[in-house]
Amino acid sequence: MCYAILADVHSNLAAFQAVLRDIEERGGAEEIWCLGDIIGYGPNPSECIALLRQFPHLCVAGNHDWAAIGKVDISDFNPDAAQACRWTARQLSPEDVRYLEHLPLTLSRHDFTIVHGSPREPIWEYVLTTRSAKTNFQFFETRYCLIGHSHEPLVFEHIGETCLLRELPAKLKLGENRLIINPGSVGQPRDGDPCAAYAIYDERDKTIYHYRVSYDIEATQERMIEEGLPNFLAARLSYGW
């Protein structure tokens, strides 16, 4: 069976739809594993929640998911993120709020722990260095951990007393070594590539396949400007940063 691994959709409906089409064209997935931040930044929060819920899926809470419903303080957000969060909160239906309220911080499936930020601090911590990754290997018991939050496709590998970092390759064969894996962001990539990022885990060959998908960036940007969202948040989509 195959599982689609998505993170940080961030209310970008055009990117989300493009990724779902790509998944279907590759044979589909048994289930979507969403690593949090369905909403925030982008112009279609409610639509993205509704679209995700059309599919068999599991999802953990991201900081933007909970900030929009008041479960996370936005005082640590930068001004653009805070403005977008307040706008997002006004777009959510009562049903959207109930869905987000009940998202767990962590989940486990098969050999994977699933979180948004890190296993040590699921909502807020960014895992971008081998130092932070090495510590976080102590905070989950499965062989592998899937994370989002940083919007960068990375893999950390624990080998003995060493932790190695590299970009997530197009094909990652899973073995005995423990891994922390970030598939990158669907809706707001930050690795210099504006194409939406996601992954598929093929249980049959124990391999994670990483994909990039182009989408109509201008359509998302135009909608953001129409809704009065910060210009910077729209502009950055063109550059993948």
C-alpha cells in the first residue's frame, strides 16, 4: 500500500489540488498523512480543510492550525503571519473549528511517528540542524519520524553516535537506521523551489518517493491580494522562500 505524506498546505488550494492530482496520476494512495498546518498564510483555509476531509486521512496539529482557533498564542508570530492568522480565523466555519480543535499533537502509523514541528515539541520546534535532530531522536520510539514546519525537504539519519543531514532525495530507501524525514511544503516551499513538495511512502518496497509539482502560483497570489493578505506572503511563493 502507498501513503501520501503532506505538510504545510497553508491554505494554498491551487497547490493542494495540483498535488492531489499528481498523487492520483501516480496510482493513488491508501491514506493521506498530513503533518499539520493545513491553514495559515494562504487564501483558502476552509476549502483546504474540506478538501482534505474528502479523503481517508490522518492529521496532526500545526501551530497555524491551533493559532487560528486560539489554542496557540500568536504573540511569537511575525507581523505578516499574525495578520494572516487573524484573517484566517474569520474565514473558518464552526465545523472547521471543531475539526481543528480535535487534531492531536502526535500520531503513530506502522514504523512512523507523525508530528508537525518535532517529537520533542510538536507545535513549535524547527528541526534544521543535526544538533536538534540528534536530541529529538530520544523523543520517539518508532524507527522513523515524519515532520513538517520548516518547509524544507530534509532527512536526518542516526548512525551510532552520529547524526547526518542531507536533502531529501527523490528516492529514499528505508533501512535499519533511524530517520527524521521532512517532505517539504505543499503550499509555501522555502527551499528555493516554488513547486509544491510532497512524498509517497510505498510500503511494499519500503521506499519514500519525493516529488515536486508545479501549480498556478499567480492564481493563489491574486486571491491573496484580493483578500488583503500581506504582499510579502504572496510574493514569496514565486521564489520558494
